[in-house]
Amino acid sequence: QVQLVESGGGLVQAGGSLRLSCAASGSITSVFIMGWYRQSPGAQRELVATITGGGSTTYVDSVKGRFTISRDNAKNTVYLQMGSLKPEDTAVYYCYARRPLSISGSWGQGTQVTVSS
């Protein structure tokens, strides 16, 4: 069982920055793939970024060059540094963790990010 707790969301003006954190506890190890999803009202949950235990990253095209995912395996924490924020980035951001080759994983409770124009 893995527990994930996000923090760092809030209200920011367009062009601003925020850093989200996700602290993992329980049966998590450094091999877990971790990531961030987001969901805005009326939309499906969207994968934003992922990072493997070895540090390989992927991003959805809409955030490339603006967001950076990173992790601290010693702290079992994953971060999402968000810059040049746009109103369309407004969403609830969810942390996610799963074992490699596993279909299912664990979710955090979500943290709201609101970008005002």
C-alpha cells in the first residue's frame, strides 16, 4: 500500500510559477514510476509528466519547456516545478505512483492549481 500526499497548489497569476510536492509513504521504493496528472472541470484526467526511478522523464506537449518533474528518492518525494503558467493550466493536480509493468497504481487526494488571467 502506497500513500501519496500532495502540497503546493494555490492561486497564481498567469506567467507565474508554483512548485507541487508529493510525499510518498508505505510500500514505495525508488523503482516506482511517479507522475502528475491533472483534471479540470468537465474534462478527463490528463497525464502531465512522469519520471522513472532512473530519472527518465516524459511530458505532455502542452507543458514541455514550462514544467519540470523531479524526484528525491531519499525523501520518497516527487516535485512538479511549473513555470510560465497559463489559465488553461488550472486544474486539480494529482500525484500518481506505480510499479514498473503494473497497470494500476496509487493516487493522491489532489491539489488545486488556479491560474488567473
